[in-house]
Amino acid sequence: MRDPGPAESELWPVTRLFFRLGVTAFGGPAAHIAMMRDEVVKRRRWVTDQEFLDLVSATNLIPGPNSTEMAIHLGYRRAGWRGLVAAGAAFIIPAMAIVTFLAAAYVRYGSAPQAGWLLYGVKPVIIAIVVHALWGLGRTAVKDALTGVAAVAALALYFAGVNEIVLLITAGLAVSLIRNVGRARGTAAVSLAVLLAKSADSAAALGAVAAGIVAADAIPVSLSRLFLIFLKIGSVLYGSGYVLLAFLRADLVQRLGWLTDRQLLDAIAIGQFTPGPVFTTATFIGYILGGLPGAVLGTVGIFLPAFVLVALSHPLIPRLRRSAWTAALLDGVNVASLALMAGVAWRLGRAAVVDPLTAGLALVSLVILVRTRVNSAWLVLGGALVGLAWHLA
């Protein structure tokens, strides 16, 4: 298989960019993807908005950590298979190092560090970054009335609790079918809404299957078993950090008894407020259960499937654009992906913008993003400094 992109000459720029993002990208997958768009579409022009959207959709259709998979896809696109490895590793390693340090402090002192002051200033800036990215990507993704209806329907059904992956697939299939059979716009819109609504039943069925996985008897902590648990989770997990919480609780608290609920919640909290991938929760848990070897095995286990799945799926993405049917399917998945991103941004925004100061931070950040080409990492740093000043006042 031939490597894409300019290859080896781009390896260092790719590594440097994703290492910096691994240090500065707070706020979860939606925020990470928004920051990546700022860097690779607006500032460096490595890909177009359409290409970026197609990669976002590809990450949503495979299990694993979406923003890490985006880093891997973009590294592969820019510098071949070496870029694939370098971008993913560079994005993961800073977060892994930070979380390992925090886990060591946790084991020694028995409590997670408090970082509310940091998130207070960072979160509203992150919301502005996501909103700015949504506006730019949305102008590319919403190509006609049909994709506009798909976006609105997907957003409404997301808030109604429909399973994310079912929503993505159904939106893609519906847009492809309706566009290619040439129905009238009014009928297309109604048909699309009906098809998307039916996905709710499928979501319930998937939930029932997941809930039916049976627990085994508790056993002592084993590094090999720890690795396999995280490998399994990385291979099958779709959705947010809350879905990760459900998987981890089922395996490590209820089935094996290796963690308490408090330890698990502390691990999730560490993954949320540190930069980089939220899945470095696995690093924290691995350290608690098996020291530094456990941290390494937990991290490798949960992220390894992402590298494999991206390597397998990446060559297929350009081919999807060559067929009218699969191109329409990709358009449907694109707008559904943006709807999910918008839904997450809304929920995060309600928690982030809590008073006049945070509202002002979000608004000023958005204006700066619209009117200048400032690097979003500087805005995140500025938000953190405002949070620090507020904490010390």
C-alpha cells in the first residue's frame, strides 16, 4: 500500500504540531477537533474543510477516541505511515505523562488534585473555539435542504437520547437513499425525519445487548488481564466519556472489584481536566492498579486499536467520494457528526458559561477567532490565566 502525502519531509512538522496540541488541547474531543481544524485547515492548509469533515465522519464510524483518531488520520494524510504513528503518539504522550504524575500523587496522598480554577477560565474559551469551528465546517457540510434537514433532525434526536452511532449510520443511509432516488424535496425531508426517528428503536436494542454482557467472578489484579480489558474497550467503545465510565465501572468495579466507585470517578475527572485525550483515564487506572507498568499497558491497550482501525479505514475515504451513493452517505454522516458536536457543545456550554465573567470570556474569544488568525492555544492559555486570577482574587 502506497503512503499518502508528502511523506518524510513533513514528519517533524506533524510531530511538533500534535505534541503541542497534546499539551494545550483541553475540553474533550469536540474541542480537540475544533483546535485541529484551526491548525490544519485555516493556518497550515494541509487539508480542505471537506476533507477534514470526511475524516471526522470516518472517526465517528469506527470505535475509539475520536480526537486521537483524527490526529492519526491527519498524520497519515500528511506524512504517510510514519506520520500516522508520530501524530498519534505525539498527541497521547504528553497527556500520558501528566496523568501518570497525577496518578503517582494520588496514590501517595489519596486524593485527586483540584483544578476547578483552571477549568473555570478554560471552558468558556473552549466553547468559543468549538462554535467557531462548527460555523466554518457547517457552511461546507450543509450542501442543500436535505442535508440541512438531516442536521436539524440529528440534533433533535441526539437530545432525545438516540444512540450516536445509530444516528450517524441512519443519517448517512437516509441522505444517500433519498438523494439518489430523486424524490421531491418535501417528500425527502419527511422521509429523512421518519428514517432518523426509527433509529431510536435500534438504539434501545443496542443498549439492551450491551447491558446483557455477563459478569465473571472477582479475581486478583493481573497486568495481562488489565491490558486485555483496555484493549477490548478501545476496540468496541463508541461515544463520550460517560460511555467510557459505564464500560470501566462494569469491568473494574462491578465484575472484578479492582476499583471503588470513588477511585473510578477520580480517574474520569483526571482524564477530563488534563489536556489531550480523555482516554488517558486508562493511564490513571493502570497506575493505581499496577504502577508504572500498569500505566503503560493501560495506555497502550486502549489506544492501540485506534492506530489499527485508522490504518485500515483511511485508504477507503477518498473512494467514498467517487460514487454518488457513497458520497451522499458521507454527506449525511458529516452533518450528523456536526449535529453531535453541536449537541455536546451546548451541554458543555451550559456548564461552562455560569456568570458574566465566563460569558465575557466566551464572547471575546469568539470575536478574536472570527476577526484574527490567532492560534487557539494562546486563547486557552489566556483563559487559564483568567481562571488563576479569579482563584487568587
